[in-house]
Amino acid sequence: MAAPHIPNLLSLRGKPRTRGMTKRRGSPVDEAKSFQKKNELVIQGTDNDAAVSRLSAVTLGYLKDPYASIFVKGPISRRLPIINRGTYGRTFALDTLISFFLSSNQSPCEKHTRQIISLGAGTDTRYFRLRDSNKDTNVIYHEFDFPAVSAAKRQIVLAHLEKLRDPKLEDFWSTQSVEDKSKPMEWGFVRQGGDSEEISYCFHPFDLRDFAGPNPPNSFVGLRTDLPTLILSECCLCYMNITESKSVVKWFTNKIPSIGIILYEPIGADDSFGQMMISNLAARNITMPSLAHYKSLSDQRKRLSELGFNNPDPRNGCEAQDIENIWEKWVTPFEKQRVDGLEGLDEVEEWQMLARHYAIVWAWRSVADEWQNWRRSENLK
């Protein structure tokens, strides 16, 4: 399969270099800042690729998402079948694990509350889908991404507020620093509950690399440490250096006793396909440190074990599977037949190769037995 068809890397195609032009060189510090800024913009651009791929899969019937079209500008761009199946596999795996997390262990008459933290969320629509499908669960949903990404998503949400807001439950809200009005605002939705309001969705405009800085924040608006909490990282932490990505996870695991995490990342850097992925990134001056550092499913399990998910308590656990195995073992025969009938897939070998190079890794740490439904996922191996 040609390099440009690798999911999540589609938008990393670089512009051709202009020859015969000279440019005054700035100081090394200025050049480093300029390179970092360009790197950030390219990485942020991968969110648009993910949104287009999601809409392609929705339009063709792979997925159901009534909000996908809101976050994509212009006409629908149809992806190749192998890309659509990859988007389906990724979404199916995460949705399955999230469903286990949100499933109630309590009385049907009693509502319970769960918290989800999405890192590098971009224009993801998962909050809106979860809100619509989990009426028996109070979901507090946090998204983190660069301030520029937050501002762009806020603008889209405000422009389509009638479609995105549940008028029976939610009101839009935002914060603005009195001391520093230039500081990016946090925004989202508050849930009405009798005489009180509770944040149900909050977008935090925050550079995740600052968790590794000299003055990391102590808290965030609406973030609770007393709830079972799930961290999501869909090709987010993989773009950060190893020290920075560890700092992100440790910040949350150090503060929240009952916590779980799901990672979706490429693996397999040692073989020719993995090297092609690395070369494809390097050609655009982008590195993906986790791809070179955590090369296998075993490496990914060890990674989470070292980040606080190593308690020997039998109520805790850590698992990892590639997308190929998830497709083969988790998806029912009936659902496979449905997906196969949507469009032809001639590149079977390419699909298998691609699916082996993307992994879902999940781990959890219990206080009582609030993660018991995740142990059901072990039966899917």
C-alpha cells in the first residue's frame, strides 16, 4: 500500500520545496520556534483528515454519527475502502470499551456519573454521540487541545448550537479570565439539575506539553478527582516526546484514584511497513516518538504498567490488541457481513498489514470494583 494511504497521515503531505530562492536565516532560537510552530500546525491538520475520514465512513454506512458533517467544510470526500474500514475498526474498538466503562453496575433506578477525558480531541463528536445514547448515565466529558483548535471548534459549535445542544438538558457556557482577557477561554455545556448546574462538557484550550513544564496546573474547571475517569488518546500522545507524554498521564493518575486509559497508536516500527510510516512522517519534518519507542503490543503494555497501572490487585488490568485481531475476534459474523457489503475491499493483504500496525491499548486501576465491566473485555481476546 502506498504511503499516502496510511490513515491519520493523509494530511501530512508536504508542499514542494521552492528552488532558487534564498532566505535570510534567523537565530537558532527563532528557527527552532518557527519549526515547532510549523510542526504544531501540521499535527493539528491531522484532525481535519480524521474528520473527513469519519464523515466518509458515516456517509457510506460504516458508522452512525449525525454530527459528523457539521465539522467538515466543503463537499464529502470519499475515502478508499481500506481507509473506511480502518476508521470503522478504530471507532468500533473505542466505542466498545467506552460502552463497558459507562455500563451501570447499580440499580436501574439509580443514575451514576462517569468522567471522560479526551486528549487532543480536535473536532471529535464523541461527546454528542455519548450524550444521546447514554440517558441513564451522567457523563462529564473533558476535551484538551491547542487553544487555536479550541477556538475553531467553539466557533463551529456556536454556529450549529441548535443541532448540537440538547435543549432539555444543556446550556452553553464559557469562562473569561478577568485578570487576563487574552487568556484562552474554557467553554462547553452545563447540565440543568434542579436548583444547581453541573458541567457536562468542557473544552480546555491547553498545550499538553505544559504538563511537563516547570509550573503545571493544579486543576481544571469542572474536572473531578472523585469519579471513575477514563482517558482517551487517539493518536495524540504518540506525537509528543516520551517524557512529555508520560507527564500527561502521570498528572491524571496521581490525582484520580479510580482511572482507566485507552490509547490508539501505530506500532511495528521494526518491519518494512513501520519504516515506511516513519519515513512518511520524516519527509514532512514530523516525528512520532512512541512509534519508535513502543514497537510492539508488549511494549505498550509495559508502558502503561510503568505509568501507574501496575497494581497486582485482580480488579485491575492492562491489555493490548491490534486492529486486525479486534476485527477478527470482536466483530460478530453478522456485522462483518454487513460491513463487507458496503463496498468492495480488494486490498485484503494491505488491510491486514495496516490493521496489524495500529493498536488499541487499555488499562484500568480500581478503588472498589467500578471497573468490573472492563474485565468482560478480556473475554474478547
